[in-house]
Amino acid sequence: MNEMNKYLEAMETAVEAKNKKAIELLEGLSAYVYQFAHARVQETSGRERDDWEVIHQRAKSLINDMAKTGHSFWL
């Protein structure tokens, strides 16, 4: 989970800086993070599921922000 948080921090930094090149480079990573977190939400239960849901929602929000910032395959 710590690894996913670091990936999310990288995505967040790119969005905050409005760095279109960094966002472009992170699009593949963002897809991986989103899919991985989504799978974990489906596979787990209880407190662990809640933790993964937070990560999943954070990834979803950041992907939305990434799409708004520049050209994105998410659009």
C-alpha cells in the first residue's frame, strides 16, 4: 500500500505543477494504480477494503485532474 501512495504522490505532484509532460508520462502508471486499487477493493473486506477504497478514490480523482490539465487518453 505504501508503494501505491508513492505513485499517487507522483501523480499529485504532476497535477499540482500542471506539468503536461509529466502527466503524459504518468498516464500508464495512473492506469495501473487505478486498476490495481480497483481489484484490491473487489478482493478484500473490512478495514483493508476501506483502505484500498481510499486509494482507489484518490486515483480516480487524480486521473480526472490529469485529464483536465492536458491531453489525455482518459478523455
